[in-house]
Amino acid sequence: MSRLACGAFAALLLCIAAATGTAAEEPGFSYDLWTGYMSPYCPGRVLIDCPSPQAEQLRAWIQQQERAGRSRDEVERELYARYGDVILQAPRAQGFGLAAYVIPVVAALAGVAGVAFFLRRQGRAARGAEREAPASSTPLDPDMERRIDRELDALS
């Protein structure tokens, strides 16, 4: 009898979980859009982090569109049509927005080329200075050598 009671209790728990919706549901695209687009109402914040009432309404609208069965692409196109580039986290890689991707690369390459040019020039200057320096200067006068030797002996 206890096995039957345990089985009935387990079946009851499963029915309650199914009825309340606590079973793991597959998340839709709403959350992805909330975290993937900037808020048009809070500059510099993603939609999910914006505390304004308008942002809350926009999040609710996105969720309604998902529940109504619209595809993610349709909702994204409508958001872009409404708000334009303001909602994008990064500019599109076309037209003027392409400059945001090209300029840093060009600047980095110019910096590397400048450093290479500087180092090459410094290396040449150092090698040229070594060649120009005399290996030994003219011999000292014998009197001067004796005087230097006496002074060095006096110091030690």
C-alpha cells in the first residue's frame, strides 16, 4: 500500500508542476533582444538595464510580439524601423559606420610602422656612432704618462 501512496504522491507533484508552469521552459528571443539592443530612452544602457517606464513598455511589447508568434527577424526589423541606429550596440559595418572598424586598424598599423621606423633609425645611428669613434686617440706625451702614473700611485 505504501508503494501505491508514494506513486500517487509523485503523480500529484508532477501534475502540480505542469499546471503551475514550473517545468523548465525554453527561453524565447525576448531576453536576447532586451540584452542585445540599446535603450532608446536611456543613452548608454541596454534595454534590460533601463529603468524608464517607456523601456518597460518596450520590453513588454517585445514579449507580446514573441507570444503572438512573430519571428525574431520581424521584431528586429520593426525595432530598427522605429528607432534606427540608436538601438544598436555597435555601428553597422557599412557606409559611415564602417569607419568605426577601419580607423582603429589603420591607427594601429601606423603606430607599429612608426615604432619600427624609429627603432630601425636608432639602430643605424648607434652603428654609425661606433664606426666613427676612434679606436684609440693619439698617444700621450711621455711626460704626461709619467705624471698620470705618479698621481695614480699617490691615490692608492
